[in-house]
Amino acid sequence: MNFEERARSAYERGDKIRALILLVEGLKRHPERKASLNLLLHVYGEECDNAGLEADVLGALKNQPNCSELVGRLCQRLDDRGLDSMRRNMVLVARERGIAIVMPPTEMEAPEEAPEEAPDEVMATADSDADATSALDGPSSTKSEVQAVAVPEARPPLPRAEFDSASEEASERIFIRNKRVSSRANRAQREERARPLRSILLATLLAVIVAAVGYVLYQGWSHASLATRITQLDALLLDYDPQRLAGINKALDATRWHATNGNHHIEERRAFALAVTQVESRGHSVTPLQAPPQTAWGQSALVLHAIQEGDLEAALSEAMKLERTYPQSLAALWTRARLCEYRGDFQCAGSYYERTLKDFERFVPARMGLVRLSARQLDRARWKSELARLGEVSPNHPYMALELGVALDELLYTPPEAPREAPKEALNAGSEPLDEEHAQSFVMALRHYMQALAALSVGDQESARQRATEALSEDAHLGAAAALLGALVALDLQVDDARDYFTRAANIDQGSSELRFLVQWIAPDSLNAAGRPDMAFMFATPVDGVLEGEPAGLARQIIARREGQRPTSLSTAAATALENNHHAREALLARASAASALGAGELVADLVVGLEPYADQSARARLEIVNAHLSLGKQREARRAINQLAQGPEREIAEASLAYFEGRYPAAVAHATTAYEADPSSLRALRPLVLSHMALGRAREAVALLDQARLAPIWASELDSLKLRVYARLGQRGRHIDDLFERLNNSEPAALARLVDLSTSAFWLRRPQEAKALATRALSLSSGHPEANWIMALILRVEGDQTKSRQHFRKAWRTDENNVRLLVELGYVHLDFDRHAMAQEVFYAAILRERDNLDALRGLGEAYVGFDPVRGRRDLGRMVANFRVSLRYGAQIGEVLKWLAVLHGSRDGDAGAHAYLVEAQQHVGERADILVELARYHEARKEHAIARQHYVNALQKNATLPDAHHGLAQMAMHSGDNRVAREHLERFIVLRAAGTQVEAAKKQLEALQKKEPAEVESGP
């Protein structure tokens, strides 16, 4: 619906002012709409009676080519309607704006001519004159009448005596008649008759006068009393405090009769007083007026009702009318401030609140507004000062019990001491209990925010997220809550929601420098930790031309595109405010880390310029430069940057990372251990430490480090990614592994480390196509990344593309393509795909290079079982003879003897194989895998009790050993203990999760769950 249709709709509803406003605003944008122009002229010229809209109407007409004539027509029409004040205002505003007024031409008035009298009229006039003359003559009229009477017959003359007596009687009759009609007699008679009537009239008049005087006196007293009450109400409204309502409630109760009997002065003041409280309350709605408002208080109540109903257009329209009619009133100033606050225009709101307090300093709702603004803008200094001023006028106000809490970085970047579910006292943090149904929305929002911080401090991220969501639902402009919720949803890899929340926090009008730099720090780090460093540049500080001057790679193109999506409020570079601003310096480091993770490492050195003088960030900035060189595959530059680092945790981390990428795993473990002991919350130290342990075959140490890790909440998804990589390498399968992989991959990661972790995990989870796609994406961001080249080389080697595989191996820094660790990894890949001959070849090559490598010996034995047992017995027999020359090879001897037993038929119950297992126990003790082989031997010989005991002992040594669970499940089914069988089958499927044994176990478990034991066949 366009503006003209909306205006006509408002006009048809009778809302002429709103129709005028819509037409004015529409004609300013579309002056060519003639129909709209005609409707504007009609509504204003013919039906509008309210002054104050002249400036808006002239603003709409000034774009018309015949503006002067149109203004003249309006002035003429207003003059015709007797609206002199509107016409004068129109002329004054036109004169101020330099608009000439051309009045429409008027017709010349012809002189009035005397109408000619018709002949009949003349005759009638003559007759009437004659009648008047005859009436004045009196007796002549009687004489003429007597003459006109026809006498039928003549009487004879009377005798003299009779004539005389008749004359006397006639004279007497004439005298009596003349006496009756004399004026004196008539006057006396009239007076006599009028005397009673005059008394009645005098009494009536006196009663009327008394009644009128009484009514006037009563009305005067009533109006004086009403005026006094209105004055008292106005004084109470100027000192209005929502927490001290006794006085104004008493005054409102005293005027309830006037309000209920239609006195708009009282009714509208009452409506305003209630609306001020109700607009902030969660359990009330502003009561609308039943009649159009006639005072500033009623107009304000109407605006507040529209605000609570969410009708912004109506609120704006009524607020404009209020300001034009009562420009400097308390209601107009505070209502405009409240409307600006509702719209999120905090600069406007703060200005009008200040103007309100300048003229009405004891009006508490204005002071409350300033407190709310400072909290939403995270302006701690202003919060304290405004709260102190509020306490001076309202000491018991609920706002006095509120707090802004600690800085977000103190919680997001600090690991909780003991992660657990948040206690009830933490979730109820804030002030004393209150009636939540009728509490103010802002109070509840800040309480929920405080509870979110309390939950996060004890590691309960789910409760923290729930409370932060409730805080924003109560107050959508609470900037700190938006930033906190953005970080929390980023932990769950909901990056689109995180972007929206961070954008909301960044767009808080007139937000404090703390809030702005907090967003520029937390948002890039959170999104980077979630695997999306590309989105981090939407909130990072501007790069200030760093992208110029070099050919743009993929990473640079991504940064340039995201730079254009940055909120305008974050356009100020942090480099201009580094001094005494910890948040600004951290924002620069977050930006550099995101660039390095995205593969734009060449920019990092320029991005951290300016941090050298600050001790707490200088070493970390140099570490970022080292990481940037490592991600680009620049080995020499990385070593040069490490040499510039002073001794400390940052240098140890840099040395560990370089050693890991170069394949010097023992050195990497040593350096990373030193750094990790200095800072157990450092992910940068934990990552090379865990991966180096895995490369050295120390899976138990790696898993223990991951299980005991206590990192800051913001790095949670980074830890999940590392765990997935380790568990996938250890061969763990199951729904939880698959769900974790899908969750991390579905966030469309763009970070190099995340892509490498996912590619490596997919490789070991037997997802070669996904592994290759992820490695390709990593190399598209940084073609020299050592780990990305390493995993791509492995994938290509398995595919049989030796040429391309060698090319990637050369970029991987790990010596040559025949590195022992590489060969071992390749061997296990071949075993996973049942390529036993190829597995035997690479495992044997690894042993020739490192004869005591237990992983290679284990893999070689397994390969011989599936490839050539006879050859295996010969080769392994020679190996065990060579190992016997030294006592330090006890573990190797035990491993080889175990596989010799298997190759000699221990799993089939061959008695000759038992001696190998016994001797293996003498060298390595009751190791879990040796106990499993002994159990299998006795199970094959039908010695179930001994076999069961060996399985139980093996699980006591290692509860996650899948073969032990499988053996116990088969024995339980054989003995008819279906419950135990189901338990161990379920654990076996979770731990092994792939292979032919798993498929058979799933069928057995399904049969057990259907309670069909007759169909359950015991496995071997």
C-alpha cells in the first residue's frame, strides 16, 4: 500500500491529521502525484481546523510549479471559513520561506439597483396609504360608511319633543362611550388588572436572579476547586516518581469523580500518570483514551499507548502533533525522549532526557531513562554517575540494586575453575526477589544478564545462553547481552545467529568505546574459534589500506568482501586509541589471528604494527607473526621470527609449533610441555603437544591431555576439533564421532587448522572424498601450509598418484616421503581398506628404518595375518631373534611373540601357539592385548571359565578394548545370558563401529532386542 492509499484510508477513518502527515511526506518524495495534491488541498482547506501544520503543508507545496497560486487559494479558503489564525500562520511561514502568495482574482460587484415596483404593488401601496389615511381620519370613515348604506325607505321626521328626548339619550350614550374609551380610565383599569400579574413576574424574576447568582457562585467555586486540583496534579506530575506514588494516587482518587464525568483535564492527566508507569511494566498495558486528547498529557498518553502496541507510525504522527502544539511542555519533551529510546536512537533520547531534566529536574522517569541508556551503551562511568543522581531523588528505586557486572572478557577468556551446572543462587543473581509479572522490563533484562554472567563463571554455558536470550527478549537494545549471546551461540557453531547478535551489539547507538572495542575483540575471536575467520573481518578493526599494492589471493578477496559488510559504527580504526585501552590492543591481535587462520599470513606483520610498546601484547603479536609464516609454509621466515622472541611461554609455543611441522616430535613435546605447564589454559600450547604425542604413538598421553584440558569457554569448538582428529586417528567410531564431524563441517569452515583437522579426521574415518575436498579447500587458502600438504599427500598416495603425492610431501617439511611416521600411517590406511599386501610392504619399510617402532610391528603382524601367515612366521621369527640380543627391546619382543602366537593358530586353540603367549607375558606382563589373545585361545579350546576370566582382566586393564567386549558378548550368548550379551555388544559396536565383525554384532544385537534367542547364533 503506497502513501496515497494509506492517506485515503486514514481520511476515511476520520484521522485527518494522520492523512495530512502521510500526504505531506509522500508529496515531498513524489511531487508529481496530482491526485495526492488535490487530496491534500481538500483535506487542509476544507476540513482541517487545527493550527500547527502550516510548515509541513508548505514543505509539500514548495515543489509544485504553481506553489504561489496554491498557497493563495488555501489562504482564500481559510479566510472564507473564518480560520484567521491558520491563515495568519500560513502567511507568516510563507514569508519566512520566501514563498510569494498570489491571491485568486475576485469578480467585480455590480451596484444594487432599486427594484421596480409592479403596478399591482403600486396599487397595493396606494390602497394601504389610503387605508392609513382613513384610519387617521376616524369619524369621516364612519360618515362615509353611513353614507354608503342604502336606506330602503325614508322615515317621516319626528316631532320636536320626541326629537329632543332622543337627542338627550343619544348624547348620554355618546358620553358614556367616550368615557369608557378615555385613556385615563383605560390606564386605571389596566393597572388594576396587571397588579397580580406584576407580583408574579417580580417573584419569578427574583427567583431567577437568585438561582442564577447561586449557579454562578457554584460554578465559580467548582472551577476554582477544579483549577486547584489541576494545579496540584501538575505539581505532582512535575515531581513524578514511580516508586513514591502515594501523593499522586491520593490526588487522583480525589479527582476520580471529575474523570468519570468526562472532565478531560483530569482524565488526561490521570491517563498520563498511569501510562508513565505502565509503559515500563511487564504485566500492564497502557490504557487508551476514550476520546481525542485535548491536552499535552492526553496526547502523551496516546503516544505511549502506540509505543507499547508497537505502532511506530502512529506514535511518530502523534508525537509530531504533540511537539507542535505544546513544544516546551514536560509531556512533549519526555515523550519525544521515550519515543527515541524505543526506536534505538539513543543520541536523540539522551538529548531530550537532558532537556527534560534541565527544566524539570525532579521528574524521575527522565533520570531513569538516562540510567537505561548508559546500561545499554555499556558506559560504566556514566552508569555510576546517573545511578548516583537517581539515588539522590529516589533512594529506594529498583535500579539502585542493579549492576553491570564484570567485563565479558574476564569470563570468556578465563577457564572456569570447576565447570558444572550453575547453582540456583547463581541463576537468581541480582537483587532481592521481586514480582516478575509486574516488574519493569529493564530491571528483568539486567537481572537476566547478571544471571548469565554468573552461570558462565561456573562453566554452565547452556544456562548462560538461556539467561542471555531472556535478557534480550526483555530489552532488545542491551548491548552487553547481545555481545555475550553472540559469543555463546558461536560456541555452538551457529555462526549466522552469532553474526546477527554481534551486529546488534555493534549498532547500539552511541555505544561506549568499551562496547565497540569489545565487539571488535570478542566477535573476531569467537568466529575464528568457530572456524569462520572470514566472518571475523565483518567486525574486526579496519585494515587501513593493507590490502592494497599486491596481487589479491583468495584470502585477500574474502577479507575485502567482508570488509564491505562491516557495521558503520565499527569503522574507526583501533590503532588510533591503543594507549590506555586494553580492549583496542586485543582487537588488533584478534584481527591478526583471523588473518593468519584465513591464510592471509602476509598481512599479519602490518596488522600488529603499533603493539611493540605494550608488554602484554608485544610477545603475542610476534607469536602471531610466527604462526603466519608457518601457515604460509615459510620455514626460514618462521625461524627468523622465533629468534626475535624473548624467552617465555610465547617462544616455547613457537618452537613447539615449528618442531611439530618439521617432524621433530620429541622437541615439540619438550617445548609445548614447558609452555603448557606455564599456562594450562593455552590452546596454542596444547595443540602441538597433543599432536606430537600422537605422532610419537603416545595415544594415552594425548587422550589424557584432552580429557583434562581446562580451556577458556571461547575456545570450546577448537578443542572439539582437536578431539575429533585424535579420536578418529585412534580408530574410534560411533554416532558421537559422526555427529561431531557433521557439526564441525556443517558450519562451512574457512580456517586452515579446522580444515586440516576435518580432512585428517575424514581420512581416518574412511571418507576419502570428503577428506580430499577439505584438504583442497585448505590448500586453496594457503598452498604452502605444511599439514594441508601432508594430508593431501597421504590421500594421493592411497589413490596411487605417486607424482602429485611426492610434490605435496616436499611441501610438508617432514623430511622425505619415506618418513617412518608417514609409512606407519599409510600402512594403517591400507589395513583399513583390507589391502594387506600393501600394508605389509610399507610396515616392513618402516621397520627397516626404525626397527623398534611398536606401531610398525603391530601393523606388520596384523598385515601378515590377512596376507601370508607362513611368510609372517618366518619374518617375525627372525625379528624376535634379533631383538633378544638386548634387554631394552622387551616391549618389541612381547609384541612380536603375540603375533607369532596368532600366526601359529592361537585363535584356533592350537596348543603349540600357547607357549608364545606365555613368553610374551614374561616380557611385557599382563598387557590387555596379550590377555585378549589368551582368552581367545582358551575360548577356542572350550575352556570358557578361563577365557571369561582373561577377558575380564583385559577390561580391567583397558575398559575401551573392543575385542574384550566382543569376546564376553559371544560367551554370554553361548551361556544364554542375553542381558550381559546385549551390554557388551552395544559397547563393542560403539568402540569399533566399522568392519565385518561390527555388522555381525549389529545383527546379533537386533535379534537379542527382539527376544528371539532361537535365531541368535553364537559368533566365533
